Amino acid sequence: MLDADFFRRWMTATAASVEREADRLTALDSPIGDADHGSNLRRGFAAVTATLEKEAPDTPGGVLTVSGRQLISTVGGASGPLYGTLLRRTGKALGDAAEVSEAEFATAFRTGVEAVMTLGGAAPGDKTMIDALLPAVDALGDGFGAARTAAEQGALATTPLQARKGRASYLGERSIGHQDPGATSAALLVAALTEAHGD
């Protein structure tokens, strides 16, 4: 079973990973975006960990709802509302339970991913974070390691795609050949699940 501590560890591991990879995320964002994806997420997840140290909600849903709200209020650009929605909707779907099973988390996470798809209007193949998140959700039934692999493969698979959503879509064919920064950061979020779980 997964408790509030697990979800706090997930957010802390994500923040550490984003801190390590921020320059790479910004480099990926530079040719097809605003060159601020890494710095925006670094600021957002640092704020999340600081907030969780102060508030420390005692349910999985509470941890994710607070984290999502913090991202929406501190991250500029599109990534704040998208990641914030992902975590908030996942948290709300988990409800007030003190512990949740991996299967319950997988179901809630799918709800969060679907909310992101609705908000951003993105579908698989549009060269967005959805290309990493949806394969991860589909693989979660086989464990966090499987989800991590699926997300990383999904992010890599965005490279030959032409962007159809977001800032990169303005570039048309010039977006081809660049790995999507949103899908890359989404893969970091999923990979952090395995760290939190100790896999």
C-alpha cells in the first residue's frame, strides 16, 4: 500500500531529478519552445517540496492536491497548469484514504492524465507530455518499472514527430527531429515513482 510518505518521496525525488536535468530540459526547449522549461519546472518543484515540508498533508490525495496547486501558482508557461492539473486531479481521484493500492493509484493517475488531455487538447502523437504519460499509465498495471520504461520510450519517440500542439506546433515541420521537452520531463516524473518506491 502507498501512504502519504510515499507520495511526498515521489515529489521530492521528482524535484531532485528536475534539478539535475533542468539544463537539459531547457536545451531541448530552446529550438522548439521558449527555452524556459527546465527553469520553470525547477522553480515549481522546489516550491512543492518547500510547501510539503511546511504543510505535510497526511493522505496521498492531500499531498498531490497541495503539490498541484503549488505548481499552478508558481510555474509560468503552459507546464504549470498542465502538471498542476495532473497532480490535483490525481489527488482528488484518490480522495481522503490514508493509504491507496498501486491499482487505485493507477486508476487515479489515468484520471489526471485524461484531465491534462482535456485541458491541453492534446492526443497521442501530438508531440507533447501525453506521449510519455499515456504509455506510462497503460503500463502501470505491470509496476512502476514498466511505467518508467514506457514513459522514457514515449519521450524518445517524440523526436521524429511534427508538433501539433503547444508552442512547438508554430514551427511546423521544423519541430521534427527534436525530442519534446514536456514528454521528457513527464518521463522524469514517472521515473521518480521507482525511486520513491525503492525499485
